[in-house]
Amino acid sequence: MMAVSRGNVKINIEECKGCGLCVDSCPPKCLSLAAELNAYGAHPAAYAGEGCTGCGICFYCCPEPGAITVYRMPAPRAVEASHAASV
Ligand code: SF4
Ligand code: SF4
């Protein structure tokens, strides 16, 4: 079962060269190379739609500026605070 998503990624398929570095480096394995081709004739990276932790590893290993953007979701502070108050 995939972990709860704590992040999201957006891939600009026309900037992606399909090198696969992000796919290999993603710890929860929520990236893959798409079956379709982009304008470069490459299979661009694609996000599974869930499981991203927002770690940013894919962003740092991507050699193409603007190909991948990582969004981190805010921490669930309200849940943590109510839990802390009940113990
Ligand atoms: S931010 Fe981390 S978990 Fe999310 S897609 Fe990139 S490498 Fe995978
Ligand atoms: S590392 Fe960058 S260029 Fe390579 S497949 Fe992933 S998004 Fe595309």
C-alpha cells in the first residue's frame, strides 16, 4: 500500500528528456516514464498521482531546468496539536 501523499509533483513534459533519473531516484517509486512521446521523441516522466512525500530528490537529480517541480503539503499541525492535548 502506498503512503499518504505529503507532496505533489508537476512535470513539464516538453522540457523532460526522458532520462529516467527521477524515476530511479524516487524512494516511494511513484514516478515512471510515460508510454507516449513528447516533441523531443522522448518518453517523459509521469507521476502516479499518489505517494509523493515531497522529499525533492527528483528535483535535485533532474538535469533539465523546469522539467519537474515539487510541492510540499503543509504539516497537519492541527491534528498533532489535538492529539498532544489529549495525552
Ligand atoms: S518529491 Fe520525492 S517522493 Fe515525490 S516524486 Fe520526487 S522523489 Fe518521489
Ligand atoms: S530527471 Fe528530469 S529530464 Fe530526466 S526523466 Fe525525470 S523529469 Fe525528465
